[in-house]
Amino acid sequence: MLSLGGLGLAVLASCRSNILKMSCSQLVVDRIDPLVNPGVLGSPHLHQLVGGNSLNATMDPADDRAELSTCTTCTFPDDFSNYWTAVMYFRARNGTYKRVKQTGAIFSETARGGGITVYYFPPRKDPTNIVAFKKGFRMRNGDPSARNATGASKYQGIDYTCLVRDDTRFTNHTASFPDHMCPVGILTTIYFPPCWDGVNLDSPDHYSHVSWPTEGDYDDGAPCPATHPVKIPQIVLEVQWDTREFNAPELWPDDGSQPFVWSFGDTTGYGHHGDYVFGWRGESLARAFSDDEGCLGQGNTLCTLNMQSIAQANQCMLEPSVEEDVDGWLERMPGGVEADL
């Protein structure tokens, strides 16, 4: 398992040349979940979603997202994939809820709505022989029903960083919500499994067709298990939540417990999860991870991929399909969800 968290991203982004890193501005905040609740307008909880504008509640796996999309919120304009996570809320002493806004990552501060920073990692050792995702591929990591370490143990690679400064990601890692105020905010990181069974583009739980190395670190070349022998790029989602407006002792619960809650009611943080639907144009992703044109080693802007500015990415957006207040002080979170207390 690659379990580097914020430290790993900070170090690898600065010293490794064969990674894909992009800012993806917010496409929409909406109560849809094309994987778990396909076709449902008004899924059980709220998500923040980025990527191609062909996103909808159904997302037929037979469709080509790149053909159906006319724009993407990601700075690689060939990537019309969609990525999403739940939304973080603050629960006040009086029991009302306020959405925690996001900030763009360093060098991507102008991303609309903060969005998600997306990484595609090959292993540092032997970055070749990586098989790119195919049309129709999708997966998720994490279990929204998990409320302790045991329940979350099946799903590796999810952590929190209590940020002291924007550029400080080397300490303060936890597997659950930080239990104290974070000066700059909370960084959440979701690593997806880097091994694939080579056959199924999805599975009923959207997880069983992928896996982690049986032992050792994927980044150091640990082999994939025999059941999932194909190495795929490891996707990492990084979100910076701006908790600064809530950093006052009088706002926190009297008992000193932490006040943040995911939009599905989880106050522990163990239920955090993320989803991915592939949508790269043609063979663009496969070319980026091949070395046929000597592209590995050319920096974060790989020579086979075009780039668009964050300002251009910000112009791509969707209106929510579910009309409801998500930003005011709410008696309950969208969908009528309350914190698990």
C-alpha cells in the first residue's frame, strides 16, 4: 500500500517527474451518486463533484464520457473523468449545520470552489508496464457506514492532515477527524487501489475488482496479488477544507468533542470515501504512461498531454439537479441527514 498521505504528495510532487497532477475545479455540489444510486435524483447525501460536464445521475458505463462532454473542470483538457467525495459540514452548539468551503491547493488557489487536486501515480520503482484504465472503468474507496478503525480497515489509504500552514503536510496525520482546531484547515487524502483484476471494469461494491499489493509498498515496486495482477495508475484525491471560520473555542461543543461531520452523518471521519468514473479522451492517458515518445521524466506536464488554465477550467460548470439549500445554516444537512451522536 502507498500510505504516504500529505507528506508523500508534497515530496513526490516536487521530486518525481513521471506523475500526473492536475487541479480540478468544482463542477457542482449536488445530491447525486451515479455509482451507488444510479438514476436517482436526490441520493441519500450530498457530494462535491469535479471533471467532465456530461456528469449525470445515471452515467451509463457504455457511454464515452469524452464524447458526451463539452468541457472539463480539470487542467488536463483530455480528462473528462468524474471524481467526487462527500461534503464536510460544521455542527454548531445549537445543532445547526454550515457547509465547510474548500480552498484550492498551492499554485491552484483560484480553482472555483476549491475543487479537488487529482494525482495519477505510477510506482517510483519501475514506472513502466502500467496499464491505463479502459472506457467504462469505475471504482470507489471507503465505506460511508464505517465508524471506527475496524470498520474502515478494508479500505486503505484514507487520511486527514491538520494543516498548520498551507505548505505544511509533514505531520499531524490521523485516520479520523482531527480532535483539535487546525490553524489553516483540514486536508483529506484518498488513495485508490493500484491493482486491477484485468477483467472487470466494475464490481457490485465498486471495489472488489481492484486491490492493494499483498505486502510492501506499491511505490517501491511491491507486486500486485495474483487475483489482481495488473498494475494501474494510482489515483489520489486531495481536498483542502477551509475550517478557519470555525476556529473559535466558543463555537465548538462544550464537551470539547470535534464539531465536523460528513454529509452522510459521520462525526468520526472513518466513513470518508471517494468515487471515480473514467473518461479520458481516446488513448491520451495510455500514451502518457507509456515511454514510446520519451515522455516519462518530462515533468508534471507530460509531453503527450495538453493543458488548460485554471481560468479556462473554471468556466465549466453544471447546475445542481436537486434544488435545495446547501450553504446556509441548516437544521439538517441536505437529504434530512443529521450527525451520528
